[in-house]
Amino acid sequence: MIASKLPLVGTTIFTRMSQLAAETGALNLSQGFPDFDGPQALRDAVSRHLQAGHNQYAPMTGLPALREQIAAKIARCYGRKVDLDHEITVTPGATQAIFCAIHALIRPGDEVIIFDPCYDSYAPAVALAGGHCVHLPLTQPDFAIDWQRLQDALSPRTRLIVLNSPHNPSGALLGVEQLDRLAESIRGRDLYLLSDEVYEHLVFDGARHASVLAHEELYRRAFVVSSFGKTYHVTGWKTGYVVAPPALTAELRKVHQYVSFCGVTPLQHGLADYMAAQPQHVDELPGFYQAKRDLFCELLAPSRFRFTPTAGTYFQLVDYSAIRPDLDDVAMAEWLTRQHGVASIPISVFYQQPPEGLRLVRLCFAKREDTLRQAAATLSAI
Ligand code: PMP
Ligand code: GLN
């Protein structure tokens, strides 16, 4: 038997639940992806470039035209002027970007603070780099940072803190005040930030995303990661980017050039064209997803699930304790899929140590109206 480098890791919950949904014919509200396609003009642009022979390696750092568009968007949304040659790197997906940032920084024995529940790729990347994850639970029920716990957890070995706002799976947002507070907590310490902002354009009710890119003090020590998959409804394209100050970008690129070297060429061309032609796409996104959230929440209101409409992302957490308090969330997600034909994601799997009595599952509402209506009707009848 090979001695596993990741003995505690199995197949991810996203694969397991999507497979179970396919096997049972359930509506798949588990793994986060839209059941509708990305914009026609974007897909046309990619086809055009594919047919025009743009099929060889892209530059390691990303196509200049795409980095230009990313820089323009950052200037427009966050008021930061980034140097596209030294601060932006296009990657094959945000997951790869996260892996590279962690490997660029973490040495054996380093500590990385991550807030639970969190996206499942952080901890394995840290473990493979020889680092040690310090898991800090977010508060309940509002999934906020416990500042005292953070203060107590900081040590001379802390090398990196991983942030994720808008937050998967809870949808909670970090505001500017929290970023200020974080800056204060780590001032004078030799540590870095990895800010996972893949849902940056999915914030609702008039809120504005507080990006680390807009925070002068934090940005100086940060890798900020985003994903075109979320923003343009094309999760299968696995194309994202990292923005970081030049010294950090240089280290990130040393890893990125040997993990994948570059991202997929025709996708980068298509995205660059579409971003140039439709810069307002990102401004329309909050309204687009808020309408889906509102419809889904309205339809679920008569159900026995309890919830607060999510503040961001395309995920809605629902509390099922009035329905099956006897089931833990993994069993509940399986029961809902098999018995009622709606697949969800249990959230305990995103914790090192889930809170006692957690009775929450995550539902993805990046779905067509008919899917949302069908799912809500089923869930309301339970
Ligand atoms: N971070 C979070 C919080 C996510 O939910 C996802 C979704 N897959 C990613 C990173 C990865 O994005 P990508 O598909 O571009 O790798
Ligand atoms: N980020 C997606 C989610 O949270 C899943 C990504 C994946 O399957 N790895 O559902």
C-alpha cells in the first residue's frame, strides 16, 4: 500500500453529491454550477478564436489582452491601478491559483489560519506544502470572524491567513470594517493573506463587495483570487486569476509555471473580447442572481426549512431541524436526494470540527426558473 500524503482525504463532497444526483435523477442543487449556459456572445468569441487558430500556448502570465481587461475591471470596481505585467497572473481556475499561492509561501512547519467552514481545497494544499492548518470556526449563526480567537491563534509561525468573501457556503460578507480590523490584528507581523474572492460580483441588497484589492494596507501582503467560471456562468472553463503585488506575483509565477505553465488560450481570447465589449456584465450580475435568490426564498417561505436570505454567492443555507432533527447533515443530504429528489451539500464536511447539532444544508440557486420552482415545490411539500 502506498503511504498516502493525504490520508484523510477522500472523494470531494461535490463529486459525491453530483454523482448521487445523477444516479437517482434528482435535481442537482448540490455542487455549485449554473444549469444554464454562459452568454452566447462569449461562447461565439471563444469559437471564433478556436477556429482562427489561437490554439497554442498562451503566455505564462496570461494573454496581455485579458490582463488588460482584468486591470480595467479592477480600476473600475475597486479603484486600484494594478500593473498588468507584474501584478496579474491568469490561471487555469481559481483552485489552481490557490494551490500555487499556498505553495509559493508555505514551508514545512508554517501555520496557516483558515476559517471553518471553508472551501475544501485550502487544507489539502497546505498539507501538501508541509504546512499546518489552524482551523478557526466562524461564529454561529452569522458566520463571522471571532476576533479574540484570531488574536489567540496568531503565532510567530503564522505565515498565511485565508479569507473568503463572499463566503462559500454561508454567503456571509466581510465588510470594510472587518478588513480594517484584520489589518489592525496583523499589523507588524510577518504574514500574508490569501483572499478568495471568486464570488466578488455576487452580492445582494445593494451591498458592495469589500475587496482586499481596495484595501491599501492589506493588499500589500495579499494574493487576491477570482474565477471567470462564477462571473460568466462557465464553471467548466476553469479559468481564473490572481492579483498580488510584484514581489508576491514573482513567487507565485515560479510555482504556476511548473504546475500548469499557462491557462487555455482560446478561452482567454474569448474572455478578453467579451469583457471589452460587455463591461457592464459584472454590474448586472448582482441583480441577475438576486432575482433568483428572491424567487427561491419566496417559494421556500411556506416550507418547514428555516433560513435567512443569503447576502452573497449563489448558495442558500437552510436549517432543517423542524423536519428531520434526528439526521446529521450528511444523512439529511442523502435522504433529501434519495427520498425527495433534491440534491444539496452538507456543510459539516467543510469543518475540521463541526459545531454540535449543526442542521444546515446548502442549496445552489444558480438555476433556471423552472428548476427553482420544481425544487422549491418538492422541498415545500416535505
Ligand atoms: N473558491 C471558492 C470559495 C469556490 O467556491 C470555488 C468554486 N469552485 C473556487 C474557489 C474554485 O474556482 P474554480 O472553479 O475557478 O477553480
Ligand atoms: N465551488 C463549487 C461548490 O462549492 C464546487 C467546485 C468543485 O466541484 N470542486 O459547489
